[in-house]
Amino acid sequence: MQDRSLSRRTVLASATVVAASATGVVGATATPAVAHKRDHRLKRIISRMSVEAKVGQLFVPYFYGTSATSPSQFDQDRNLRELGVRTVAELIAKYHIGGVIYFSGWANNIQDPRQIADLTNGVQRASLSLPTPIPSLISIDQEHGANVRIGSGATQLPGAMALGAGRSLSDARTAGRISGTELAALGIHQNFAPVADVNVNPANPIINVRSFGADAREVGRMVAAQVTGYQRAGVVACAKHFPGHGDTAQDSHTGLPVITHTREEWDRVDAPPFKAAIAAGVDSIMTAHLQVPALDPSNEPATLSPTILQGVLRDELGFDGVIVTDALNMQGVRTKYGDDRVPVLALKAGADQLLFPPDIDVAYNGVLTAVRGGEITEDRLDESVLRILRIKDKAGLLDGSPYVSQRVVDRVVGARGHRLAAARIAERTTTLLVNEDETLPLRRWQRKLLVVGADPAFPTDDTRTTVPELARAFDELGYRTTHLATGRAPDAAKIDEAVAAARGRDAVVVTTDNVGATCAQRTLVSRLLATGVPVVHLAVRNPYDIAHLGGVPASLVSYCWTEVELRAAARVIAGRVEPRGKLPVPIQRADDPAEILFRSGHGLSYGHDFAR
């Protein structure tokens, strides 16, 4: 299955221009008369705001704790040390904050849906206690797949590249609608999704499976579908990361990447998904902290570039919604300027929302000083506040109560219908790359399985890991399964233990995660193949793993390791459902990138009776 082709540069150059459009989106552009009437009402609100309150509307900071007013002492201490206040309610009061962002894990904002609803109501009570009471726009990164914040209790859905493999606009739209419906029930009205980056670089360390794929046209169609799904559910979608983060081998969290595309390549490869998002009525677009010399020869990071944000995004592409900066604590935007100047320069470049400043006091006072000193005019400040109020209005926050009901949360979040839909979507995304001698589906007599290999923890629950969860999925299908987690870097003793465990098994399912040229996972797979026991390989994240693994008789990709994707993969391996996924990216040979192992669109099916 090897086809001669060209290098990644040719893959990049072959990306298509066509941008999809969508209609009927909640939040789409209003008629001029309606928009004028709405803006007149919003401008009256702005006229009653102090300069301090206007500046506060721009910021979307993080905070610690599960409660707006009574977090744990540990979280209060962290808030006091990093934010100068003990609670998010105090943060909102001190800086007139217009929005906050929830995180799981390190920020400890998220435990379960009922707790999130209580937190949301506390945040809104604090916002409505301000001198000019304006509800908060609560944000989150709920991309699904590898990047998810709300786990327990909420519906888990396939991520972007999995949806790209499914190639169904209906499924992408449905996934957005389900996610948006659950977020709205929790009072979260801005989701920093979908990712509009075109992943033409297999070595991309930060986008990768968060992208829908490597074809600009297909990515654009999927982005438009997801925007439609989210915004029909009443949630502000956010296409990211403009002007495109898909062709970089550097993480903008730790450095300042450079995109070397020519302007013509950018027009063909990077721009189409953002054009598609704008055509679909997307309400917000997030910037990228990277340099694109073809768009701005000054080499300012895109977040701080008037040429890119005002000149390209607003003037050329016609976007007049909210421009959100990527997190301002990332190194990519802090390489040239201090934390007091970065938010000022972002606003001057054309941004509206200032996300995750590393020091809220420094950032807030930096902007306030710039406004009071005339560097940023109050008219320019009002432009951004108006755009932010528009999306708050579209989300229904300015008309009626912003509070959420526990009864609605119980009925909507993690609803049985949502979970069933997610499971069916995931089954349509699992991709079968190799199936020599009809190794799959497993035969009826192959009941004793070993599940072994890389064992990443679930994105939102580190008590649950890949290998035992996959084994449990097989057990529920009637198999007798043992499991052994060997990790991403198994040593010789662990590999020997895996080989011993394979003896007497009818088949081995080995999971891999981000295999490289010198990765010990390659040795593990090779040793398991040498046992003579049938081996089924499952890449639980990157589809590119197969390029480093020779001789596997069966290989599949799930694109992530969350429960919904692992269960779908188990059902495909067992033959309960047909594999239907098609690669949304090409896979190149590891030793010769000029040769394509599997073209985009490759995906095998069984095509016969599953009962074997």
C-alpha cells in the first residue's frame, strides 16, 4: 500500500481553496435595521460605564477554585498569591471583569455539572453586583478529543481529527450542537472551538489531532458545520488560531513559531477554514502567537500585528466579530514585550478580548494607563466593548436572567440521547489502515485477549487510563481480557513482561501514543509480533504512528483515548460495527518523507459478514 508522491511541501501546496458556507446560524449577521436598533441599546449601556468598567470588560482571566465566593483555603491562597484577591467574586469586583475562563485540573474550577452550575451562578451574582451590572461571558476550551475540560457527567465527543476522519458534516454539526447545548445549560456561553488550523505538518506538537485534517477545503467544511452546531445551541463559537497554526514544529506556549508559507500558500492552505467560519457567521476568532512574514514583514506576533488582525482579518476577510487573543501567558507573545505592554499592543492591533493575562493587575493597569494617556482612544475602547456586548446579547445574557437551573443541568448534561449519538459518531470515525490476511474483525474463537501498551490518562480524569479502560470495553463485549500498561517508554523488563503476558492469548491489542524513530514502543510492537500471536495495533492519538511500525497485520486509529473513542475502537475490532473512518491527513514514510504510505482518504472496511 505504498504510493510514490511528493514531500510535505507538495501536500501543503495541494490544499484546496474552496471555503464552505452555512446558513441559518443563531448569531448570524442581523439585518441593518435590527443591528442598528441593537447597537443603539448597547451603546446606551456603554455610555453609563466608567473607563475602569470598560477596560474590565475586555479581560478573560483564570482563577482558582470550585466556588465563586468560598473556594478551599488552598485555592484562596493561590488566588491571593497570583491574583491579589481570594475569590473570583473579588476579582470581578476589583477589576470590573467582563468574562472568566474555566479550567479543570490545575485551576480546580471543574468537578461535576452541578458544581459548575453553582460556580456559574456565583460568577453571575458577582457580575450583577457591579456598578454597571453586566453578566459575565463565561468561556471554556471544550474542543473534545484530546483537549477537553469537562469530563465526568458531560457527554464526551470525538475530537476534530476524528470528525475529519468521519467526513460527515451532519456528525460535525451534531457534535457541536450537543456540546453547545450542554455548555449553555451550565451557563458557559463561549467555547474556544473549533480549531480552524490545517495540520499539514505531522511534527506539529500543539495542533495535530486538534485539527480536522490536512485538506483546507475539508477543514473549512467541518469548521463551518461545527460553528453552526455551537451557535444554534446558543454558544459563541471561536475559530482558532488565526492566521493558522497548522504548519509549525514549535509550540507557541514555549516559543515564537514562524510560518514560512508564501502569501499564495497562505491563501490556499491557511485562509479557507477562517473564510468558511466567517461565512458561517462565527462570532469570535482567536489569534495565534506566531510570525507570518508573508503577511507582516515586521515579524510582530500575529496577536500584536495590526497588519494581520486589522489589515487581513478585518479589512480583507471582512470579519467584524470579536477577536480574542490566545492566552497572554504564553511565551510566544511575551518574547518581545513586557506583560504591561502586550495587552495594549493587542488592542491597538485590533483584538477585543484579552485572554488569560499572566498578571491581571499589570495587564489591567497597563490598558487603563494607555487609555487615560491617550495611546488608546476611548472610541477605540468602546469599539471592543460594543463587540463584546453584542455577543453577550446574542447569547441571551442581556435579556433575562443569566442564572442556570440545576433541574435543566440534570436533564440536559450527559443526557442519554447525547451519549448514544456520541457513541455512534465515534464508531463512524475509527479508521482501519492495515488488515493483512483479514486479521480483523476478531474470530469467534479469539476470546482471550491481552491489551498492552501506552497508557495515557484521560484528559480530565487521571484516575482513568487507556489500557485498563480499553480492556474493560472488550470485557463488556464478552471477551476474557487481561491488561498490562507499559507506558510511552517501556524499558526492557517491561517489554519482557508484555511478551510473557502474550503467551496463551488468542490475540494482542497493543496501543501506541506518539511513536518516534527511536521510541521504545517500536521495540515493544516488534517483540510482540515475534511471539506469533496475532497483533492488532491501535494508535490512540496520532495517525502518523504507523509510519514507524513495520509488519503489523492490523492497524487502526482512534485519534484520541477518551472513553467514547476507545469503546468505538473495541467495537470495530470485535466486528460489532464496520470501520468507516477515512484518513484526514496523508501519512508519509518515516525514512523518506517524499513517499506517501497512505494517502488522505485511505480507510479499509470489512465488507463481509462479521460473524466469523
